[in-house]
Amino acid sequence: MSQWRGYGAGGGVCLGFVVSDLQRVAERACFRLVKCIYEQSQKTALAKEFIDHSLATIDATTPLDDERVEEFANQIVTRYQQLACAFKDPSFREECEWRIISKFVPLDHQSVRVRGMATMLVPYFEVDLDLGNDSEGRTNLGFDTVIAGPSLQKERILQAASIATRHLSVEASRPSDIPYRSL
């Protein structure tokens, strides 16, 4: 319920992705699908392992001029940012979130788009979800479930979801129709 309260804005839908399909989408875009890490001890251990490994790659016999130091520092920061994208505060543990994480993408990349929010513009990376057609000729976008959130207009939302997904390999469902699945 906290997800619906925080992000649903009085309605909305939840898309249930097939993990293997989402993994294919991520790999095709040169991204990684990772499960968020909530436990502080696990985050600390991963950060320490990362730093130890990064420092071990410095060859003490190779002279480090300013250019080499800057290049090495940029590599470490970029790789650590990717690791840190999987870190999340323990108070959000119930979300059991997974994220698709990219390498550094410059804002002028051809797949970076912008969407409007209530108070700002937000850049995002456009990823093609099309995984081809299923055995019945419907388009597979990697998700198999559409669940309508709490709303006074739930039936209308389900009806709209059914229309929107009629050519996709997915069906709109009520939350009670879908068993809870933990990843």
C-alpha cells in the first residue's frame, strides 16, 4: 500500500514484469538488472570490497601523471556510482525494488528524453521494450500483469488497461486476482 500512497496519486496501474524478459531488455540496452540492497552491513561490505579491489588495480611500478590520476579517479567514481544505485535506505525494505542500471550516459545521448512532472522536467533514457511477438502474434513488452491500484475508478482503469494491452501478451487484473510473488 505504501507504493500506491506514494506514487499512485489516486489511481494508476502496476506493471508486473517477467524477470527473464526484463533481463533481456536491460542487456540489449547494455544495462544491468539489479536487486536493491537495503541492509547497511551488506552495503558497507560491498563498498569496502569495491574500494579494496579498485586500489589493488593500481600498479605501484607505473608512474601516475596528472592525466592518468584523473582517468583512474573518473573510472572509480563512475563504477562506484553504478554500485551506489543499488543502495537504498532500510526504511524502504518492503518495496523489494529492482533497478535497471546504466553506465554513465551523457545528457546529449540520442536516447535521452525529457518528461514533465508537476514541478520540473525530468530526463530519462528511452529503452525499447519490444521483445517480438508471442506464440499468438501479440507483442511482448516483457510484462505479464497489469494491476489496477486503489481508486474510485478501478473498473474504468481496468477497462482502459484492457484496451491499451489488447495487442500485447498481457491481461489486466484486479489485485485480488494476482497472488503475491516475492522475487
